[in-house]
Amino acid sequence: MPGLIRKPGEVLCTNEFLAGTPVELIMKIGRHKNVKGFYKYI
């Protein structure tokens, strides 16, 4: 989103998600504890 400042970890997770990386792997990398919390940042 324009004008939205994002943390580097959020950008990494979003980019990996868009690239087709499995959600389970991104959650491990980003240390997300549940899917709901993960999708909050995507």
C-alpha cells in the first residue's frame, strides 16, 4: 500500500507468499504461531 511503512520481515513474508512459497515454511521463517496471525501481515 502506498504510504504504508512496513517492517522488513513483513515484506519478506509477503514476497515469499506471492512467489508461491508454502505458508508453513514462511510461518517458520517469520516465527508466526498461527495462520490467523500470519495472514494479518500478508
